[in-house]
Amino acid sequence: MGIFICPVCGENLEISGKSYVCGNHHCFDIARSGYVNLLLSKQTGGGVHGDNKLMVKARRDFLEKGYYEPLCEAVAETVKKYTQGSSVILDAGCGEGYYTAAVKAKIDQSNIAAEIYGIDISKTAVEFAAKRKTDIIFAAASVFHIPATAKSCDILLTMFAPYCGEEYSRVLQDDGIMVMAIPSEDHLWELKKAIYNQPYKNKVKDYQLEGFDFLDSQRVRYIMNIDNQQDIQSLFSMTPYYYKSGREEQERLSKLENISVEADFEILTYRRKGQKI
Ligand SMILES: C[S@@+](CC[C@H](N)C(=O)[O-])C[C@H]1O[C@@H](n2cnc3c(N)ncnc32)[C@H](O)[C@@H]1O
Ligand SMILES: [Zn+2]
């Protein structure tokens, strides 16, 4: 049995043909691409949520060119380090599954048996993820209402996605592991300098998180040489600055044909505190 529960009544979901069905006959069809939509409209307020097609495509194209490969490798290694036999791994806010697929490949290489899941509120993102055909189970779902049984996961991965400590704590085993990637101080500094009159460095928040013991941090930093406008635009559209920049900044960005820019990340690892829930 998998980890998914019915978003309507909370009963376990079982696969029946091309659908997930609960004991109360709530039924969720598996899309042709392979993901299941477990989002209820009241969780999203209706309409499109999460990243749209343009953003998903831009991120996929950028990531597939390997610019974040060193981060991807380090994250996959970290997850592997904490994965023991028959683990359940959940990528919460998985986007189009770039890191989820890399974790799966790393785990497979190591001959560890693991069930890997990815959820994202963007149906477009999980559709792209499912099309990778990797044996990972993808669902459209919110990290604020994770349709998974309490304590069903051994490892939770959260990369540049919204954080919901209560839900992450609920779905993790008593001493489950959370692996989180965040941008560090100098991430994209040269790009910010090229675009903004008054660029600011990223502020890295306190590592402590309620409900979790902090275990470890690993800094991953290197220079990316980007030699075309399209990749620069894709990179920028993956950042939160994208929405905050005005015409002047957009113009400067559109004139950049190449840039050497720092990638600077931290991979933080936590253990869920074993409190009773
Ligand atoms: C910056 S992207 C990161 C995606 C992926 N983890 C990666 O690093 O490539 C943030 C993702 O969070 C998703 N997202 C936003 N709000 C969410 C929510 N409430 N629940 C689940 N996913 C959400 C977006 O759709 C988007 O795919
Ligand atoms: Zn149900």
C-alpha cells in the first residue's frame, strides 16, 4: 500500500485500474501522463496554482542544461546517505521532478529499495515530472495539505518550495529526515549586480526549525558561465526577483548576452523530533 490518503475523507487510497479509490468510493483518476490529481478546489481556491507552463518550461530547460548539476549531485548524495533499506522518500514541491529523478537514479545505483513520491500544487509541473517515466509516483497536491498518512515517510526533500513544518512533521516518521536546499548569501550575486541599482545579498535565516533537530549544513558554491540570453532569462524567471523587477531591470536583463555568476546553496539536514502526535 502506498502513502496516499483521500483528500476528502482521509481514508487510505488504493489503485484500482487507472484510478486511486478510497473505502468511501471517492475516486481520483490517474492522468495519461501518470500523475494523480489529489487537489481539492477548496485547497486552491480554484484556478491555476503554483508555477505556470512558461515557468515550468523555463526551469526544466535551464536545469536540463546542467547548471545546477553540482547541487543536484550533492542533494542526491545527502538523501542516499540517510536512506536505509526500503525507505519512503517524498519530494514536497517537486516542480518538474529534476531533483526527484536524480534522487531516484542515485538510490537505484546503490541498489537500495525505496518508494519515491513527488507532490506539487502545479498540475503542469507534475505532468512534466510524470512524463519522465521514472517509476516515481507524482500527485498534484499542496504542501499545506499533504495527502499522505501520518508518519509514512522516512525522508522528506524540500527544495526552493514553500515550507509547511506542521505537515512535514506529520508525514515523517518519528526520527525521519528532512533535507532542505536554500539559496545562500552569494547566490546569483553577479546577476543581481548587473540588474539592480542597489543589489542585496541573500539573508540566510536561522537554521533552527520548530519540531526538528538541526543535523548538518553543506555549502555548495561554484561559478556558472552562461553564454546566452535565453538561459539568463530562464534563470531569472526561476527566481523570486522575477516578479519584483520593473521595466528598467527587465531592460538591463534583456541586454545581457553572457555572465559568470555564482551559484551558492546550502543543503540543510534535520531530524524530526520524536514527539507524540
Ligand atoms: C522554485 S520551484 C522549485 C521546484 C523544485 N523543487 C526545484 O527545485 O526544481 C517551487 C515549486 O513549488 C510549487 N508550489 C508552490 N506552492 C505550493 C504549494 N502550496 N504546495 C505544493 N507546491 C507548491 C510550485 O508550483 C513550484 O513547482
Ligand atoms: Zn475518501
